[in-house]
Amino acid sequence: MDRTGNGLEALVKTGRTLVELAQEIERQANAKRDYLVQTAAVEVVPVVEAERPEDRVLLTVPGGSIEPLGINSLAHEQLDEWAEIPRKYYRRMLDEQPALLANNLNTWLRAKPATRMVRSLDGRARAWLSNVYRPMDYVEMAEAVLPVLRLLDLEILSCEVTERRLYLKAVDRRITLDLPTGRKMGDGSHVFFDTLSPALVISNSEVGCGALSVEAGVWTKVCTNLAIASQRSMRKYHLGARADLGAEVMALLSDDTRRKTDAALWAQVRDVVKAAFDRAKFEALVDSWKGATEQKIEGDPVKVVEVVSKKLAITDGERPSVLRHLIEGGDLSQYGLFNAITRTAEDLPDYDRATEFERLGGKVIELSPADWKPLATAA
């Protein structure tokens, strides 16, 4: 069995191979630079001609030690939020009037004096963060968890590093439990079973997009999907001691200092990973899901999917895929809708959004009967 993710027949959203992921983590570790800046020293300048809309303004510190930086889409969002400029207006200025956007941002950079952390990669600002942000970087995460995954001899379902987060998804298919589903054959005496195995999703962000997290998951053999169980997770937020600024611009702590500071944290993460595949805990999780197979969709399936989509912030463009997989699955129950949502993850081009759908599937199956009832009877 190939344990890099290539030997699984899973429909789980795939990204890079484990080797490719390790290579990209190492490349980024060598290429990234972090700075503390005073907002009053920062100047945003427009670019006359740029290949991409995001590059129509640059982040600079005149007379400082930072080369002019392009700004990626996430850093634009963070600048937008920090300056409290309406998102649609910010985007219109970037697309049509970059000089006006630069003037707006420069005005607020002077009006809101503060120390900010700028994280850069490949000559582009990738994050505009508070100076209390605590870096917990991908290379340290990989060094902490990959040896544990190898020791446990787990199969890597999928892994990826996006503009926002790093993901590692693993499963232990040697542990299995059969769950009777809502699908039956003939007179109903023959019940279909799904075989479930414990899984784990480890993710982290270097750019302020959520906490370092270790989340329990379930891999389903019949639909070959992954669901994330919100009931069992560990989260560590990126907050630390406020970084002081001794000069206008300064590089942050060395990687070696960061590793020593975070040693206890990574030890805790390793312990959580090791405990994630405890059979008794997995049995308890699956047992809590059994009732979902008997909770039927009593209303109009189209309307039910519409109502659930609104509740879970599933977009109009994503909803048809959920409905299609629900109908094709032939299981009009809470469990069937859970499978339809997690199956939709594979259809989505964005890896971050696909992972969120795996999380949304977990939210659906964890709904209590009282919370499921008004959704299931929508007509």
C-alpha cells in the first residue's frame, strides 16, 4: 500500500504528494521573510502596469530595509479589514483606480499608528498581522507530526499547502466499524452498511487564517469521503507576547529561537495525534452518529438542501452539486445528506473550501434530532 496518498481509491480532495509537500515547505522556509513595521513608515504606491490586479499597488518602507513588496489576495483582504474600507469598494479601487486605493491606504496608515507584522514570501506580502501574532510555522509542524504519522503507519489521504493553510489528512484503515445506513433493498430486510475508519486532519496557518488544529475525522469506505468531527479537536491560536520594535523595521526572532519557544506546544500536538486513533474513542464517535441513519428527509429534498445550504453558508453555485450527490446516493436521510456534502468537496476547485465542506458534513451528522427536524421537513 502506497502511504503517500497515491494508493487510496478515495474521492477525498487531493493536493500534493507527501514528497511534493515536504519540498514546498522547505522552499517556503528558505524564501520567506518576516518584518515588524510602524504603520507611519509604510507607504503604498500604485503600479502603472501590472500583470495581475493584485499587483496594482506595492507595499514599501521608504528608506527602510524592505524591498517593495507585491501584495497577494489574502494580504489585500487583511489590509482592507484593518483599514475598515468596504470590501467591494476596496476591490473596485484596486481594479480601476489603484492610485485612489494607495491614497486611501496611506491616509489610514498615518491615522492609525501601530506596529504591524508583515509576512512575505517570494517578494510578495502574504499577510498583514498584529504584532501579537505568534508564528507557528509549517516546517516546525512537519517536523513535529510527520515522524508520528510514520510511526503509526498511517495512510496519507491528502495534503496541501495553499495561500492560507497547510493540511495533512491521514487515515488508519486497519481500524474499521460497520454502520447500518438508511439504504435498504427489496422489502427492507436487507440493509446496506458503510465501513468507517478513524481519520485525522492536521492544519495550520502562517498568515492569520485560523488556529493550529488537530481534528478527528471519519473516512467512509462506501462513498470514500472524509468528514471532520467538530466534537473532537485541539486548537491553538497564534497569540503571544507583544513584539516590541527597537527600530523602524526589524526582522523577527530566528527560527532556532522559535523552535525552542514552541517545543512544549509541538510535544502536545504529537501527543494529541497519537491519541487520535484510540479505538474506544472512535467507537464512541461512530456510536453517536448511528441515529443519523434513521433520521429521514420528510420534506422536499430540493427544499431541504436549500434550507441546509443557507444554514451552512453553502453558495448557490455549490448547492446543485450537493443535491445531485444526495439523489445519486439514494439515501434520503441525515446520513445521506452528510455523505452528499462531503462528496461535494471533491467537486470544488479550491482546496480550502473543499476542506470546509468536509467540516460542514461533520456538522450535519452531529445535528441533534431536535435541530434536524425543522430542516428535514422543509417543503
